[in-house]
Amino acid sequence: MRFKKLKNRQIFIFFKKYFMTPEKSFETEKHFQNTNQVPTEAPPSFDPSPHALLVSASYDLTIRLWQLSTGKCIGTIPHNEGQVNALSLTSTGRDLAVGAWQKVRIYDVSSGKDPKATIELPKNVTVVGFEAAGRWMYTGGDDGVCRIWEMRNNQLVANRLLSFPGSTVTSIVPNTHQTHLFVSTNSAHVWVWDVVNHIFMRLPMPDDLKMQEFVQKLAVHPSGKKLTGITNKGRLLCWDLMTREVVESSAFDMFKSPIVPIEQDTGTYGCLRDEDKHYKMREGHGLSCRYSPDGKYIVASGSEKEVYVFNSETMEIKGSLQTECGWNWDAIFSSEGRYIFTGGNDNQVKIWDVENNKKVAQWDGHIKPLTAMCMNGPTPPP
């Protein structure tokens, strides 16, 4: 008697027909179906929410959407009109604002690659952002105007603006209550704009700023009590928002005169103060600073290959991330503060563990240096 060689599925059908009870047959069928499958390791998750996104833009004229829960690129938006300077997502991750040369484009992330709205502006757009609940948007640029946009009759209308003639707006951040905007310009000023009452005032600046030094990026502490900025020279500045004054403490001795008077019998001469490295990037250009969600740390990036993590209270360096690439345009904490995402001129998004400063992953896809990144935060309460 000759026997044919049976396949797994045929063996299972024979076995099920004569020997299996209905309850056991279902489990055994799953086993036979998975016999030839090779187990694959799931990519790490950097945020439990499936709606959490990181968006990166590059000189390759593409914008990539990365899902944080899977670590995968889930979409690409072409941007053939030129370099992207700024990105911002609504907290829900539904709308994406893209700031570039003379235009702001608004995309519906889920529906397609064509913008659903385009705003024309006279000069380069350097800043875009959304109010926490997505009710309005703000922009700033080389024309020196900070604008607030609202949707009216299906059109975006700039119903409030604050002008700084002859200056470029370098950064805009809202306070925790979304009632004030902090605005920095390349004329070495930082302003507070009460957008409800349309009142504005200028914050004091350190008296020893270098020639052509100005704040490049601002960040508000989650408590709403402190404002931090990084200058184009790599210095970290801090303001107490309760008193609206520059923080003067041992941790911020950089604000004091760099010359220390030394008295002797024959006269008095000046000696240069030793520079403290705890609150200043060692060299190069400062580009970004951001607080961790719990406010314990500040991450600062710039033209150096190192990205620094500071203790926000003492301003001592907690650690540094060895990115091995220059011009790290941004560094962003994850929503839980466990990871930091960096993007620079090596075309990659890199992910770092805050606890040990080690790289845990990198995302490839761009073929030219990154120019901007953003991430959507937690959805605000109704």
C-alpha cells in the first residue's frame, strides 16, 4: 500500500476529523496556521497613544509623519516649494501647519497631501504654532509681525497682530493659560503680549549681551512660572514670570559682568571671570531649548554635535547626547519625558533615553538634512 506525503493542513484535517473535540480543534488549528511563520520583533513604542505623531521636514523637500506608538513612517507630504522653516501640529494630530518662504500651508494629516488652506505672507515665515485646543494659530517671520489667525466663514483671518518694524520674529510661545504670547526678535528683545486685552510689554534683558546676540528660541516651564530662552550664541537665559525679572542667581552668573575687579596696593585692575559651562553651550550657535513635561529638565541643541540636558533648577548639566552630527535643529521630549527626539544634518531622527543618555533608535527615510520637527502634545481637557 502506497502513502502520499501529506501537508500540514491535510494532516490537521484528518486529525481533527477522527480524534479532536470541537473545543481543542480551534486552538490546534491556530498552531498549524502559525507553524511556518517566523516571529518578528515589534518596533519599540515611544508613546502609548496611537494618535501621537512626530513630524520632520528636510531639505529633500518632503515632510514625514512618524507614528510614535509603532515607530514607523505612516506618510509623506511633498513640499516642492522650498525649505520648511517651522512645523506645528494641533494637539489631536489632525492639522499640520507648515511655515516656509512667504507661505503657511495647513494640511489635514489624515486626508491627503494637498493643503486645505494656504496663507500668503510678504516674507519668510520663521514661526508657526497652534493654541492648545487648536482654536487659533500664530505666525511670525522676517516681516517682523506676529499674527493671530482664526477661522471665519471657512477662511483664516488675521484678526490680531503685533508689529516689530525692522526686526525678524525668531520665536513665539504661549503661556500655560493660552492668554499671553512670549515673542523674541533678532533685535535682542523679548516681549509679552496679552492677546486678550491687546497689551504688550518688554521683558528686561541681561546687560552683558554680546554684539548681535539675541534669543533664538523660547520655552515656558509647565508650571507657567518661568520662561527660558537660548540665544544664537548658545547662552541660556531665564525669567521669573511672577516678577517679570531676569533670574539672578549663582546658577546664572553668566548675566554678571565678565570682568572681576581685583584691588592691590598699586591700583586696581580687571581679571576675566572664569566662564561657567553649566548654563551655556560650549561653542557654536544655539537653536532650540525645551522643557520636559514635568519641568525637571531643559534640553538645548544647536550647531554642536552634543545636545545638552540641564537640570532646570540648578542649571547643571545632567548629561549630553552624542549625536555625531552638527546642526541639531531641534530636540523634543516625548509626552512622558522618557525620551528625547533629535534631528540634524545627518538626515536622521534619533531617539535617546533620558535616564542614561543612550541612543535607543533612529529613523531613516530623509535623504538630506532635517530643517524642522514638531510633535503633538496631550489633548487638552474640554
